[in-house]
Amino acid sequence: MNQHAKLRIGHSACPHDCPSTCALDVELLGPDRIGRIHGAKANSYTAGVVCAKVARYADRVHHPDRLLKPLVRAGAKGDGQWKEASWEAALDLVAEKFEAAEEKYGSETVWPYFYAGTMGLVQRDGIERLRHSKKYSGFFGSICTNLAWTGWMMGTGALRGVDPREMAKSDCVVIWGTNAVVTQVNVMTHAIRARKERGAKIVAIDIYENATVKQADMGLVLKPGTDGALACAVMHVLFRDGHADRAYLEKYTDDPKGLEAHLATRTPQWAAAITGLSVEEIEAFARLIGTTKKTFFRLGYGFSRQRNGSVNMHAALSVAAVTGCWQYEGGGAFHSNSGVLKFNTDVLEGTRLRDPKIRYLDHSRIGPVLVGREDALYGGPPVTAMLIQNTNPANVAPEQRLVKQGFLREDLFTCVHEQFMTDTAKLADVVLPATMFLEHDDIYKGGGNQHVTLGPKLIDPPEGPRTNHFVIEELAKRLGVADMPGFGLTERQHIDIMLGKKGLGNFDTFRQERWADLQPAFEEAHFLNGFGHKDKKFRFRPDWTGQAAPNKPPASMGVFGPYDRLPQFPDHIDLIEVADAEHPFRLATSPARNFLNSSFSETPVSKSKEGRPQLLIHPEDAAALSIVDSDRVEIGNTRGEVVLHATLFAGVRRGVVIAEGVWPNSAHERGEGINVLTGSDAPAPYGGAAVHDSKVWVRPAT
Ligand SMILES: Nc1nc2c(c(=O)[nH]1)N[C@H]1C(S)=C(S)[C@@H](COP(=O)(O)OP(=O)(O)OC[C@H]3O[C@@H](n4cnc5c(=O)[nH]c(N)nc54)[C@H](O)[C@@H]3O)O[C@H]1N2
Ligand SMILES: Nc1nc2c(c(=O)[nH]1)N[C@H]1C(S)=C(S)[C@@H](COP(=O)(O)OP(=O)(O)OC[C@H]3O[C@@H](n4cnc5c(=O)[nH]c(N)nc54)[C@H](O)[C@@H]3O)O[C@H]1N2
Ligand code: SF4
Ligand SMILES: [Mo]
């Protein structure tokens, strides 16, 4: 008998922080063991494809270094000495410390800190219930999506777009500022289908020749933070050459005449000087999209991670409005469907318990928060107690030296609930072991497609790890809030409630269906009934500080950054860290193929495929600095310095250096990671993290 015939397959969803949220078929080898993971063929977005790192997930879930026991710090902070504790004792200690902190400084001194290490709604967001019930400080989760979503919302007024599967029906797919081959492979499935079946052209716009640019028919490699200039010049050409759809503009947009006048000086020559592209490249790109009605703009996150990122996102999005490609099947733009995948999470998050007077703190500014900067604390008490789930801020948050200095404070108590001994867990007072997605129930939705997918528990966890839900419920009991609304339910009950409110059945019925496809109808997705603003128009003139957006900071936080410098129309604006004599290079920290943020850096295959922290540098820049391939190089700025190994690469521009992947701090000499160099200042207007926007110097390491 064929061995495969005996294989049991379980159905799940990828929990990782990736726009694709793949539907998974998991080989079940026993009650607590999995084999390979495959993409579900029956899911029209996943289409049978998953990335290599999740295909070999057995290496992660059955990893020998998984945390299995609660640990309590037994030496100085960060010195690696722990003693094991029972769950009871560890949770008692956490509750005791939280109560003591609250007694001294008030409830806002406790800061629950969580992110998207799991995208499961129950396991990720249940911590909000604890925070609302206890009036702990709020968490303004800004690090990933803020710059991008803000730019998108300014134009369309709604966080949704053309069905990403429609890419397969395009004649031109523009992959703008996302390294899709690496970060969301499923985009390529649909784009390449268009190329195979219809001869579609694929354009990739990035700041170096990454894996996606290499697969493209046209690759535009521009200087970091200059996409707004490219977009303006392209629109200039579209108007100039009669490729602007004036009837569409008149009907669907706010001020096409004002835009055209504004663009008069934004010539290809003007943009060439800013972007480093040639006039011919800009003209050729404009001609291609001007003459191809079915052009699909797939706008990514990467190009928004600059201090002018929201402006650049809005500018790129504006191009689609000028050609009017939104009207055609296979045409238009897509960034995220998060706006249509919303669930009512009031019970799960304890929304009714929320006290609007409680302050919020900025996720991305954890460094300034923890070192007690007044502007970061919003007039409230210092943070002296934290519960951290699903994120690794000591590694991924900007301005790492501040973050670490903060975690080392003697008067800060930190509990980290984790799967591995991460850089953050190493600095904690209590570490609790967490289950992985295959070991607990949850439900997932991915911004990069249109499905909501169930991820039921498929295998038993090892002895020790517990779910996030368990930790929240147990702490609630110890902190005296377990009888408040929303507590005392199981994961499945929460899923039942959320599915029920959305009219999608319950856990059991959904388990049969596996997922639901919530893509809005064609007219709505293409904004043919009008855009999301009150006047239904696409806005070339954004209301930078007035737009209601899913990611707008709560009123108590005000508006961020130099918002008064944001332009009236799409434009290039020098809000970036412009290189100068002391810092002649611009650094971007683009993603590594085999890591996912701070995850997977523990699995042996990912580690060996990535090698070691490398700095991609142009051979001529290297020669000018007497650096040869594989040399140790030090890069630095006013925030600190980091050592990596040089890789000479002609696919990066002169004056730009790329460090791929957020390696564990310990993978670098001196134990300091790449985020030592990134800034924690909040970009305008709604914050975020400009992790690809740092000026640095580069020199041979001594
Ligand atoms: N393998 C892998 N997959 C991932 C991740 C990962 O770390 N590794 N991270 C996951 C997460 S959390 C997210 S949010 C998504 C993000 O996925 P993406 O949308 O792809 O965003 P980034 O990974 O930030 O960067 C994408 C590209 O933007 C480029 N870039 C940087 N600055 C500029 C610029 O100014 N202009 C232009 N045109 N390009 C620029 C970078 O060089 C990079 O190639 O991916 C997810 N998937
Ligand atoms: N320099 C630089 N910095 C960056 C970026 C960059 O491109 N460059 N990207 C930024 C972006 S876009 C993002 S989203 C952030 C993300 O950075 P992180 O939030 O650190 O991202 P992840 O690696 O997704 O997940 C973090 C942790 O969640 C844990 N985890 C997973 N599932 C569970 C669970 O069920 N329970 C518990 N308790 N823990 C779990 C994992 O073990 C992992 O250690 O990094 C940002 N930082
Ligand atoms: S592509 Fe993204 S969603 Fe799909 S399996 Fe890989 S990490 Fe998960
Ligand atoms: Mo992200």
C-alpha cells in the first residue's frame, strides 16, 4: 500500500504575521507529531502553495529548544540564570508583582504588550480583555501597518481593494515595495499565472535587486524613500501623453485639475534626479501602465517603512486613479483587505470594560517608554510591569539600546510568554512557555487575501506549554476580574460568538467548511460605487490629520511627527533621514527569505540557509572603503553601531546598504542587533516604524 494513503491530514491556517494567511494541510503522524505542511489546493488564494519555512514546520514545533517550563529569574537581569517553577507559583508571582506595581503607581503602570506572532484572534487579542478590565495602559500597535494603511486610507477611505486573485486576469502586475517572492509567495502564484496565461508583464519596484525584482520583466531600483517622486513623474507623463482617464477622474476623484497643475513641474527629469532612475526607465514604466488598462497595483508594506512612507503609499495609489484602471477586471489596486475581514470582538476583548481615560502607549516607541521619556509616557506613571505575548521587542523594536536599557531597569517587572528563549525572554523576570498554533484552537484572517480560516487544535502540546488564553484567564482569576464579562469562556466559545455575530455559523460548522471567502463584490472592491470617503471621491488631496483610519491613534495621543510638513498633493518630501557627510549611506533592513521577523531564526535549516548577518554593499562603495567580500564591517549612526559581514552586490545602488533579516541580537558580535540603528521617532501623521530609513556610516570593523 502507498504510504501516503495512510497519512492523516489535518486542516489549519498559518498563524504567522504574513499577509498570505495560507490555508494549510498538515500531515499528522501521531497525537503529538506532524510531518510536512502543504498549502491547501482547494483554497483559491493559497492554491496549494506555502513558503518553505512553513512547509518544514515540524522543525519548529518539535524543536529541542522549545520552552517547556515556567522560569523565574535567579540571577541579575539578562544573565541567563533561571529556576524552574510550577505554573501555579509562576502565575501567583506575576499577579503579585502586578498588584504591587499598581498599588504604587496606579493601574496605568502595567503595560500589556503584544503583537502578531500569532494572528489568531483569540490567542492574540484576548490580552485586551485583561487590560480593559484592569485599566492597564493601552497598546497602540503601530510597528507594522501604520505608515502603509494611513497612506492607503488617505486615498481610498476604506481598507480594502481589488480581489488579489484578479491579478491572474491582469495584463500588467506592478509589485510595488514588497518582496513578494520572500514575504508573501502567494502573490507570485497569481501574478505568474497572468504572465503564463495572458503574457502579462510583471513590474517590481524596490531599492535593490531582490528576489522579486529578479523575477520581474521590468525592475525599477530606486533610492529609498523616493517612491513619491516616481509616482508623480509617472502621473505627469500620463497626463502629458493622454493616458489619464479624464472621464474617470471627473467622476471618481476630488481634484484632477489641481493634481494636473501640481504635476506640471514633476517631470521625469525632476524625478530622475531624486530617484536615481533614468528618464527612460520612468518613461517606459509610465507608457506601459498608460497603455495597459488592466494594470494591477499590488502595493506592499516595505516602501512605507520610511518617514515619508504614508506620503509615498498615497502617491503610488494615486497612479491607479489617474489611469482609471480600477474600472477593469484585472485592474486597480490592492494593499490589504483588513477592513472587510472585521469581526465583532467585543466579548473577546472586553470592549465594554474599556475606560477611555486610560492612556495609550506607542508599540514602536517602547524604547523611549521604558527609559521614561516624558513625551512617550503621555503624562502618566512610569511603566513598571509588563506582560508580553507574541512579540520580541528587544529584537524587533527600533532604537534597541533604549529598549534593552529599559528592560534592564531594576524597577521593571517583565513577564514574557513565549515559545523560545528570545532576546526579550532573556531579559524577563518570569518566562512562561507557550503552545504553538497546531496545539490550540483559533481563527485567522489575513489582510493579503479574503479568507477567514479556522485553525483548530490538531496535536497535543508537550507537557508544559500553555495557551495565551489560559494565561489571561488564570491571571484574571488572581487579579480579581474573572467574573467580569468575557471571562470564563473557552477558546471555542469565543470563536462561536465571533462567527455567530458575523453570520458564519459556529466552530463545528466552520470546521467542516474550513474557511469563508469574504471578498466584496466586484463593484465594491473596485470602488465603482464610489470610494470610502463621505463624498465618495478618491482623494488626491489627503486630509492628513483628519482621516478616520483603522490605525489612527486614539485622540489622547494627538497626531505624530512633523505632520504639518505633509504635502497637499502627492509629492516627494524629504522627511527621510537624508544621508550626510558623517552618514553617507542609507540603510534598509529588508526581510530575509528564511526568517519571518524574529521567528524561524531558531530552526536549523533557516539558520544555515541564511548563514550570518550580512551587509549588501555595492562593489564600488566597498572598494572606496577598502572593504572586500566577507570582511567584517561596522555600520553606525548616532544611535549605535553594529558589526556584520560585507557581501559585495552590484544589485544595490551606490550609497545604499541592505541588511537582510532581523537576526537575533546574539547572532551579531557584541550581542546587539540591527535595530540598534533604527529610529524610534514617530513618523507623521499616525506613527509607525521607519525601519528601512536610517542614515549610517560604514567602515571596516576593527
Ligand atoms: N520571509 C519573510 N516573510 C515575511 C516577513 C519576514 O520577515 N520574512 N515579515 C512578515 C511581515 S510582519 C510583514 S509586515 C510582511 C512585509 O512584507 P513586505 O510588504 O514585502 O515589506 P518589507 O518586508 O518591509 O519590505 C519589502 C521590500 O521593500 C523594500 N523597500 C524598503 N524601502 C523601500 C523604498 O523606499 N521603496 C521601495 N520601492 N521599496 C523599499 C525592501 O527592500 C524590501 O525588498 O512580510 C511578512 N512575511
Ligand atoms: N529592522 C527591522 N525591524 C523590524 C522589521 C523590519 O523589517 N526590520 N519588521 C517589523 C515588523 S513589520 C513587524 S510585524 C515586527 C514583528 O516582530 P515580532 O513581533 O517579534 O514578530 P514575530 O516574529 O512575528 O513574532 C514574535 C514572537 O511571537 C512568538 N509567538 C508566536 N506564536 C505565539 C503564541 O501563540 N503565543 C505566544 N505567547 N507567543 C507566540 C514567537 O515565538 C516569536 O518569538 O518587527 C518589526 N521590526
Ligand atoms: S507564505 Fe506566509 S502565510 Fe503562507 S505559510 Fe508562509 S508564512 Fe505562512
Ligand atoms: Mo509586519
